[in-house]
Amino acid sequence: MKEPGILARFETGFERFRLEVDLELPGDGVTALFGHSGCGKTTLLRCIAGLQASSGRLSVNGDVWQDSNTSVPVHKRPLAYVFQETSLFPHLSVSGNLDFGYRRTPAAQRRIHPQQVIDWLGLGHLMERRPERLSGGERQRVAIARALLNSPRLLLMDEPLSALDQASKRDIFPYLETLRDTLDIPVIYVSHSAAEVARLADYIVMMDQGRVLAEGGLQETLARPDQPFALEHDAAVIVPAVIRERDDQWHLCRAEFEGGSLWFRDDRQPETGTAVRLQILARDVSIALAANHDQSFQNLLPARVTDMAAEQRPGLTTVRLHVGETAFLARITSRAVHQLGLAPGMAVCLQIKSVVIVE
């Protein structure tokens, strides 16, 4: 019987660092390995690729790549690895670099074709350029396209945006979202950026000192009030929503989610019916006992308190609330919790500024 998804159990160590993980990851979508530098993310990725010696077991959608009796060598594992540096061939054009990746794959195993990646990653106008004439974001898009033309059954990405400036990151995000929504192969994405993970991932693994602190679906894991990675300052929830209305006079959009709707500013001016992910930081959410419309908040949502957790820093509390079935986090002072008399099950009003919601 085939094992579903990705089963990754590894033990390895060197000097003072030891990696011990036991994971069952989805067999599709984007799984993010998230944590501070040195927590073991890249070591785990290298174990999966077969680049790091380790004991354990690895199976990918039912095919065993490593166990006590099996160890598929690196060059025979049907995966692609995208590094921080693109390593494009400088003497070849974009077309030549893509052709190199495509020709490495036997014809019978080709499931992804050049025109597909050219369309997915917007490379049509760049095909005759050499790498020195590309921006950082364009080079990374070419590197991803070349990797995909190996027709991998697993795509590994090791902080692919870390070398890019903010403008290049903004430019490449829509292409990565297209890949997430289009590819039928699993992607394991290493990052220490909460913003990248929030925008791209479906599943998240939080790591520290070579071990897994928490794992699960992106929404439910990020909405934990105890914040297992001590990310209180950057704690955020992701709210999947659909654009239902645009207010062109005030440059706002209204997006419906399961339980309500939110107004937010979006310079991209999406069409109605567009699916979006809204990122809402806990520090940008406030709580009132009743709705007061005589103020500047554009989003006043009836909510219920579900649970609370004191933060590591004294005097602060993370409160989890639900609007319908959708979870939100509010980061407030413990004094405010006391003054409002907040308790699980209590009905309150959630207040969120439109200008702080990120799509």
C-alpha cells in the first residue's frame, strides 16, 4: 500500500547541531519550512535531496527514496532544487538555459514543456537575453523555469528570494502564486520571512534547533494564540477571501471571507471574483465591547473570543477570536484584557484598519 504525501523521518548530526524530524507532509501544494537562520531548514532540505548523509525514511507520494534498505542517489531522485543563487550559464541565452534543463530529461519522462514555463513565469520577451542583461527577479524566474523543465516530482526551493531587493520580490510574487495554483507537484519552500510564507504556503513547519516546534495548515497554525515560534511581534493570520466589490472613488476593495467581509486598499485593482489572501497582523487588530461607528475603522466585525495566551514579554496577551469560522488574532496589553473583562466565549467587536491589511 502506497504512503500518501511526503513522509520524512531523519536523524543526522555534526559538531554541535543535530537534526531530528518526523514529518508527514502534503503530497501537493506549497509546504514552508520556517524558522530563524541555523534552525535546520536547509539541512532538512538537503536530507530530502540526498545531499546530506542521514538515517531515516523518505517517501514521496508512495515511492520510497530512502529507508534502511534503500537509498536512491541524488542524481536519480526525480526532484529539482532552486537555490538562493541562480547559477545560470552566462554564455547561454534564456532560451539556451531553458533548453539545457529540458534536454536533461528523457523524452518519455517529460511532463512539463518549455512553452508552459515560459507562460507561467512570463519569460516570452526575455528569451534571447543573456543572464547579465536580466534583473535579479528575472534571473530567478529563469532558474525556476529551468528547474521545472526537469519535470520533477518534487520541487525544493531554498530561500529563492533572499538575494532580491523589495521591488524584485514584489515583481516575482505573482509568478510564484501562479506556480502554486498551477503545478500538480509538491513544493517544499524554505524561508525565514513571515511575509513570504503567508503569501505562498499552504502548509507550514516551524523549526528551531533541528526540531519541529509546530506544523499544520497555514491558517490554523498561524492562528495559534500561543505562537510556538515566539513570533508575537509578527503574528498574523491569513484570511482566504474573494473580491466582491470595488470602490474606485476611495480606492478600496471589499473581500468576502467565511463569516464576513473586509475593506482594504489594493493598488492592484483586482477584478470582482478574484481570489485573494489577506494577511492581518495581530498588532493591527483591536477589540471593543460594542461597535462604535463614530471613528476611523472601516472594518467592524462581530466576533467571539475563543482563547488567550500570555506572551513571553510581560504585560502582553495574544487573543484568538472567531468571526464565523474564520480565526483572527489580536495582540493587546494584559491590562486591556482585564479592563474589558475578556474571557473565552465572550461576544465582542473586532476592529481592523483598512490600510493595514496586506493582500
